[in-house]
Amino acid sequence: MRLPATLLVGAALLSGCPDREIAEVKPSQDKVETKDIPVTLNRNVDIVFVVDDSGSMKEEQDSLASNFPKFIDRLSSLQGGLPSVHIGVVSTDVGTGTTKIDSCDNLGDNGGMLTNSCAGLNAGAKYIEDVDDGNMGRTRNYSGNLPQLFACMAKLGTGGCGAEQPLESMRLALDPTGNKNPGFLRNDAFLAVVIISDEDDCSTRDRAIWNRDLTVGRSLYQCTEYGISCNEPDLIAFGAKTGCKPQAPSPAMFEVGEYVDFLKKLKGDKQLIIASITGDPSPVSVRDDGTGDPQLAPSCNSAFGNATPAVRTVSFTHAFSQNTNVRICDANLQKALDEVAKTIVVAIGDPCIQSNLADNDPATPGVQADCTVSDVVHPDTAQEVETKLPQCDASHSVKPCWSLITDATQCALTPSKLKLSIDRGSTNVDPDTHVRAQCVTQ
């Protein structure tokens, strides 16, 4: 298949995405916006929100619901508007088996997608479907307003297990052998996983741990004791801990690497977008809970709430090339959700420049940007071929060429309102082509 002759392409690479060096960019330029965008866009994305429903999460759930419209606005800024989405919600509650601890017992929600019987969703539907019908319209399994529907679905309440297991819940929700949520995953779609929790992951292999040391009140501290390891070997002792990382192997917990391998086997790294909104992974400190038992101290605090260090969850997030982790202890989740949405937009393909570009010639009207742009055929393979593209002159005398144009509509959410345009003239382009670019920013 050959693509249309003229394409607008581009995407801003966030800090969690891979940094691919283009040789022509001068290494002294330390403020650079990097792009790596496929010419052939995949506009299908399945998004699963893994939402903590424990007792401390009411404000965060409310903020998730109220700020979701801006998340949709950011996704809709893509060329062509809102991508074809499946959106599901699961809780972090998979229970603690037969042992009653806190509000935990049995299997909890066990990875099943939750709808809260929200008005507007078609009977029997377990997730939101809003996809391009191929005829200039949309196919939807709901009526009414998408953000309002999601707001209803995301408010799971605060009666869930306090031993949050977002990684295991995610696996149960997506494992094709379990078929918990049939139809949600599409073979050709990106998969975005968004974890929102004020506690670290406590995905437990050996549920017998909940029967250990209960007489000294350490039930929920098992998540720390068996979930992470630090330079200081005694995690029961009070005080600061350093060099903390997921415990591997663990006598009782699923290893973080198992979940990384599960997702990469399911979709492949390039089809995955992983985001988490959590407590900072450090500092890690153990304190007296007031009764002489150990308690993990918060790693961030605000008027909005506090959160404990998410060592396991953040390690999981950073194991993928397209990722972002944002702190949950801010005034609300608006910036966090926007960052997550931008990460998804980057993966799909966004022509808008996300930063203010440096101006090489302030005396000349407009921004005289310092950019290097290349076509890369068969990227990241032994057959990769990179061809540098010239900047377009006034008459576009040499094609293909690149230029920056103002688009205040499509790029309304960016400070520059600029997007990258590739004029290919009558030149055909291999479908397996990426445009890679680096532009110096202010």
C-alpha cells in the first residue's frame, strides 16, 4: 500500500519515551524536543484505568472524574480527532483470600471491569467503546456524554482492600486465558495502562503471608516487608532506608518483572503505553505507627493528601519505553492526567510542537527554529535507512521538505501553536517510515 503524497506528521517525545539520537543535532544543545512518529498512524488504543478503591482515595477519585474531560480534550487534539478507544476501569482490589484484614477478604473484584451500573452505557457492556466507523462517523456502545459516563464509572468508592494489588488486577483484567473482559483488547490497538494509587503495589503470590505476624499488628506492612528490598536488610527497624527496589525473588510476592514480561508478550513494547499516578518512589522511611509496630512513612504530602513510596509501581512503569510516572500528591490530578494523555498522543502520533522553540534569528519575523528532521525507513532494524530532509524554502523547490506552520485549532493545547509539516510533493513513501526530528527549545 502506498500512502498519500502529502502528510502532516510529528510528535513531542516526553521524558519517559526513548531518546533516539540524530547525528546532525549538535551535542552541545541540551534543551531539545525530540520526535519519533510513524508516517502510518495507528489510531486504535485500548485504555485500562486501574483505580485504587481503598479508604483514602475519595478525593483522588473525585479529581479523576472531574478532570477526565481535559484528558479527552488532549486525546482529541490528535490529527483526525479522538482516536478509536476502548476505555475500561478496574479496581486494585483482588482480596487477601480467606484472611479478613482491614476491608480485605476473598477475591475482591479480581480484575473484572466495573461500570457502577452507570446510565448511558449499553446493557451488558463492561467498558466504553467509541470508535471510528470508517464512514466519517462513530460507533458507540453508550449514549450521552463520554466524560460524564467515565466520571460515573471511575467513582468506585472507598470500600476496597487496603492491600492494593494494581499489577495483579491489571494482569487478571487483560489475561486472554482468563477472558475476564472479552472484546476489550484489540489485536491492532495500542494498550495503555494507567495506575492510580496512593499506595505501592502489593500483588501477592502466597496469600499465607496475611496469616503471619498478625498478633503484632503488621498485617498491611507485609506489602513492604515482602515487596521491596533496601540497602538496610532489616525492613522492620525504624528509620530511613536507601537504595530500595522491588524484592526479587520474593518469598511471597509476584515479582515486578513477571508483569513486565506479561505485557510485553501480550502486545510488544512499541504497542504499550504505561502510566502511573502514585507517591514518589523515595524517600523510604519506616516509623512507629503509634503502637510500636512498623509503618511506611509517606513519601509526599499535600493538602490534597499523602502517599507512600511506590517503589514497585514506579519500577514497573519505567520498564517500558513509552511511560510516564506523575506524583499523586498535587492539588488535583489535572496536570497528571494531562501528562498521561500526552504520552498516549505521542505514541499514536501528534504533529504539534509541545515546547517553546528557540529562535535562531530574532530580527526575522516568526520563529527561526533550529531543527533536524529525517525520514527513517524500517526503524530499529538491520535494514534501517535514515535520510535527512531539508527545511522548505519559500517555494518548496526541493521535496520532500519540512516546515513549521501555525495551527491554533489542532495545537490549541500547546504553547507554540506550531506543528511539523512534511511536504512530499508527488513522492511516495514507504509505509514503514518514521519521521525523526530534534528541535532546540528555549
